[in-house]
Amino acid sequence: MKLLDGIKVLDMSRLIPGPYVAMLLGDMGADVIKLEEQSVGDYLRIGREPEKWGGSMPLFLWLNRNKRDIVVNFKSSEGQKVIYDLAKTCDVALEGSRPGASAKLGLGYEHLRAINPNIVYCSITGFGQTGPFASLATHGGAYDAVAGLAVPYQVKDGSYVQFRPYPHGLTYGSWLSAMAICAALLQKERTGKGAYLDISCADATLMALGQEILGTLNGEAEGWTNPDDSEELAVKYCYYKTKDDRFMLIQAIEQHFWVHFCEVVDRPDLATRGDWSVSRMDSAGGDMELRQELINLFATKTQKEWTKLFIEHNIAGAPYQPLTDVANTELYTAREMIVEQEQPGVGTLKTLASAIKVQGDPFVVNRPTPARGEHTDEVLDEIGYSKEKIAELRGRGTVE
């Protein structure tokens, strides 16, 4: 994609949220320079199984595609000057350290703005730059916890664990950061002014839960319901097992969808089950007789047959697809969401494409995930460093 062609990004982050943001920008055509600190670097790079994935891990290889890599000694004055010289040429700078950490290294917003006044600088953290949790040490599950998303789950011994099969805060925070950066770049194009963006993954998680939390904010009960509570069971918005032991989600909570569904499956006797006198939506909560009717009904066809029927007859719902099947489904094959990345030391790696589809501008992995310091010479040459100067810096351990 070439949506961000000509935009240069200095990615000073590591682990997941920041690199995720930078990947999103790189996928849209930005020239992303991944800046790794000499002594530590991005320790997500090291996989648990050195013999697999070229010594890394699939997550790292995904998050760091479409980037170039340079290694610099952040803590030396000479290394700091290299970073400043690079920042002068960049449109965007991105960091993901705890509040104040980048400033201590001389790489905070005020430092980079002093040498590049219209730079767009984004800080992505767990809880933002201000507030009582700003300095709290965290990992991704914390963002879901404070927003009420990762509900405590009681296990057999009576204790509790965090039921969070998939992280949300990391994703929401990264997506929001990429959107904010693009908006700031548009402002920069119009006015010449840069921006400082303070993105909190916990804020982004809460923002994403608007549908669930708005009622709670205004005096209603907590949005989550217990799946074991038959009084709250949304019978018409529920999974049902199919003939081939797969699952189908029906979402016929609007009267016209429900009546039409009953006609299509030749069960007009069920069409009046529901109450639409108050709202256009009916959850049919607690109608266990209807639930049993639907259990019996969905067991008469395979998932593929139900999916075909739903598509052909405009019935709201979808088939459930476990992660093990997703890559081979007609949906994601047609949407070209699974692509191949040729990765040195690994071979062909199946990975996820960008979900942004631009007509006439297909997504490709232009650059495999770089080796540590793979592009140091190339990047420094582009900003005017001679071969002799680069050799001197490398000899003194300033760059790798």
C-alpha cells in the first residue's frame, strides 16, 4: 500500500504496543526505522525455542515486517546525536516506555521537537502520561482488567484467574495510535504544526466498550451477564450446535429477521414468540422452550448448509470458526487476509495481511522482519554519514 508513501517513522519502542503501531504504519507504506537500543534492544525478538522461526517468534516477525532496523547506543552522547540527526528527517516519532523514561534519555517530545519543530510524536503506554496509574508497571492483561473487560473467573479450587484468552487493550491502543498519527499528519499537512499524542491502552479499551458500559454509567446494572442465568439468556442471539458438531450464531432479535427466519425454516408457529412492544429488539430472555426448539432445529443441518441458507435468505448470523480453521475459510481466503512472508532464516511464513483494503493497491510484505542492525549503514548513509564516519561509530560501539 502507498497510503503513507513518503512518510518516515522513527520507532523507538519495543515489545508489542509500539511495534504494532509502527507495523500498521509500515503496512500502509510508511518508511519505518526500527531503532533498537544497543545493550538490550527489543527483547520480544528472542523466541522461547531458538531452533524455530530463525531464533525469534512468529509474533515478533509479524509485528516488525515492513521496517528497517538500526542499532544505536542510546546512552552515549555520540549515539544520541545519531538519533537526533535521524529524527530531523522523520515525520513521526513513536515511543512506548513508562512516562518520563524517554525524556531521561534525551529522546522525549521536547527534545525531538527542539530539532524538528513539526514532528508528530506519539507515546503509547498502559495508562497514559498522567493520572494515578501512570507509573504502574504492567503487561497487557492490566489494560483489560481496569476497564472491566477481563472478568475474574473462578476455577475448581475456588480461587480466581483472569479469563482473557485474547488481549484487547494492546490491540485497541495500537489501532487508536495509528489513527491518531494519521490524523496528526493530516493536520501537519494543512497547518505545518506537529503534535504530541498521549495514548493509553487502558483508555482505548474503555472507549471500545461503549456499547457495554454506557448503561452502567447511567445507573443500570453491570453490562456482563452470567451465561448460566436462564433469565438473561438471549435465545435469538445465541450459538446452536449444528448437525456436524459445529456452531451457528443466530442474531434474529429484530422482528422482521425473526419472522423471516421462521418462514424460511417452515416454522411459522414460532414467529409470534417474542415481545417487540417496547423496543424493536427482543432478546427472548428466559424462553427455554423456544431455546429447545432451536436446539433441535439447528441439529438438522450442517454448518455449511445453515451458512448458505442464511446468506441466500438474508438471515442475521454467522458460523463460528475456531482459530485452527480461520486460515482456510472461504471468507478470509476471498478477503486475502492470509498472506505469505519470505523470511530469511525461516523460509515461507504464513502471516496476517492488513485489514485495510485499498482498491488497486494490494497489500504485500515489502520487507521481511529485519535482523538486528541490518540497515544501520543504509539508514545512516541516507542522512549524510560517510562510510568512514559510520566505520568510526561502529568501531567505538556507538552503532551496530
